[in-house]
Amino acid sequence: MLVTMGRVAEERVQAAVEGLVAGDRSQILDVVDGDKPINDLQMDVDNRCVTLLALHQPVAVDLRFVVAATRVSADLERIGDLAVNIAETALRYIEHRPIKPLIDIPRMSTVAQRMLTIALEAFLERNASLAESVLLEDDQLDDLNGQVFRELLTYMLGNTQAIEPGIDLILISRHLERIGDHATNIAEDAIFVTEGRDSRHGVGRR
Amino acid sequence: MLVTMGRVAEERVQAAVEGLVAGDRSQILDVVDGDKPINDLQMDVDNRCVTLLALHQPVAVDLRFVVAATRVSADLERIGDLAVNIAETALRYIEHRPIKPLIDIPRMSTVAQRMLTIALEAFLERNASLAESVLLEDDQLDDLNGQVFRELLTYMLGNTQAIEPGIDLILISRHLERIGDHATNIAEDAIFVTEGRDSRHGVGRR
């Protein structure tokens, strides 16, 4: 179920950004309206975890895995919400004349989607070193976000018509940065399950 | 421990917004640098929950409470992160000449803090009707956020000097809106624990 959630979450982020780049209103609307499957999956995962704990009383690594699975499902559901946020902002953006070709935002999306795929794989395979690689990629996403912000600000200062669409692109790049944060959470849970070590907040991080 | 986390999270949000309104750089810096206690508390809560599950194998409402407690601690920790985000943005904002007196942003902060206090009380006292009242307040916060956005846009379109600080205030009002989302998550977990009913995603919501 987590694999399915991960795949759905990634597809929705990709569809939102593709719809933005192509100015494809109907593709964007599909993302805005398509949040139900991932929400249902989250509730199924949580119910399954509670049942597992009640019936099988797992211990050690299995117990950590089940507890962490409810956190991972929450992260995946939030990524689905962020895809909706991107799509809602994209709907407003495409009403304006484009400011510039969109290069860095699709790049941010690619990085965020890859982080998500690898983090989830690390969690499910209990591979801590794979999870560590995700933590390193988050810096790249933060750098791209800063770059997008500074570039858009320049356009906005030079042309008032760029202000409204510029704000929208700044918000979209923030949403993508937050998707990277959720992928990082999943990677940290992979380390927690595998090594019983809490790498959150930099504790025990290399 | 959750009570302490809630109190710390609320104080940090309040301090960040007060620092913003007063233009008090040193108060803002205290928020930027003060994330460790709440992060440590989150890890303590999670470890305690895993230990509780392993040693006492709770069932029914107690089991749901322990599983939900790890989600609530994650929400409280994210609220602490958002206080840092507000403070970081405020640091940049106070370098500029103020655009306008800040009225709606402190109001949003008051609503978000009250939602958090009530949601946590509902969770700890297992009071579902109190939790329902939090779900209703979230709309108020979304409305204020929309109002802040439109008003700032007017200033930015009329005066290029308002563009940079305007973006900062838009980002801060988004952070406050997200604090309301986390309070909503906690309220939904209160309903889940108390009634075994999943009110997330509007399921079973009045």
C-alpha cells in the first residue's frame, strides 16, 4: 500500500508540474480534483497498522517499522496535498502571460520526485545508506529554490506585470521544496527503522 | 510531554510574530536558534510510544491514543519548524521599510495559536466535540490568508519598493495558515482516538 501511495503521489506531482509547463488547464484540474485515492489509502494504511499492532504485537525492528509506516503514510498524503497546492497555484498562473520559460521549476520537480522514490525504496528495503543519499540531495533542492526566488524577484522589480505570476511561481517552488522535506522525513524514518537510530534533527547524522 | 511540546510550539509562534510586528531582531533570532528543545521532545515522545507498545501492548482506545500521539508529536514539531520559517522570513522583512501596519498577520497568529491550544486539549481530554470546533475555525484562517494576499498584491502593484517585503508577508501568512492545518490534523486525531472514527479528508465530518 505504501508503494502504491508513493507511486500515486509522485505521478500527481509530475502531472501538476507538466500541466503548469504546458499551460494545460484540464490536466491541472485533474490534479486539483484527484486527491481522494491517496487520502483513502492513508486511512487504509493507518487502520492496517493499528490492527497489526493489536493482533500481532510486533517487537524490535518490526514494531519500529509499523510505527514508522503511519508516519510515512502521513508524509505521502501531504505530498499529495502539495500536488493539489501546486495545481491550484498553476491554475491562477496560466491565466497570465508567461514571464519566462520554466526551466528551474521542472528541475526542482525532478529532484523532489527522485528523492521521494529513493526514500521510499530505502524505507521498504531497510537500506540506511540509500536513505543517507536522500538527505544529501535536499540541499540541492534548497539551492534551486533560492535561485528561483532571486531570479523571479528581478523580473518582478523590472515589470509590474510579472508581479502576480511571479508570486505564483515563488509559491510553487516552495511547495516543491516542501515535497523534498517530506522525502527527507521518509529517509530519516528508514534510518530509524533499520538502525534504531534517530537521525532526525541532525542527531547521529554524518 | 505533549502538553509541554504544545506550550513550547505556541510560545515560539507568538514570539516570532511579536518580533516581526515590533521589528525586534534579537527576539526573532531567539526563535531562529531555539528549535532544539521541541525537536528533542519529539524524539522522546516517539521513543516513549514505541516502548509503551512493546512493553504494555495496549488495545482499543489506548492503542489508538499511542499511535496517534506519534502523529501529534510530529505535528507539534512541524509547528516549531514553521515558527523558525516565520522568524527567518521576518529577519529579511525588517530590513525593509514597513509597507503598512501589520493587523491581519497578528490576527492570523492569534487564531492559529487558539486552534492549537484547543486541538491539543481535545486530544488529551478525548473530547470529540471540542475537536470539531477546531475544524470550523480553519476556514476563518483560510479567509484571512486570502485577504492578506489580495491586500498585499495591491500595495505591490502600486509601488515596486513594496515587492520584496510584500512577498515576505505573503510567505509568513502561508506559514500561519499551515500552522492551522497542523492544529486541524491534531483535532482529527482527537476524533479518531475518541470515537474510533476517521474524520480526516472530510470522512464522517459534519
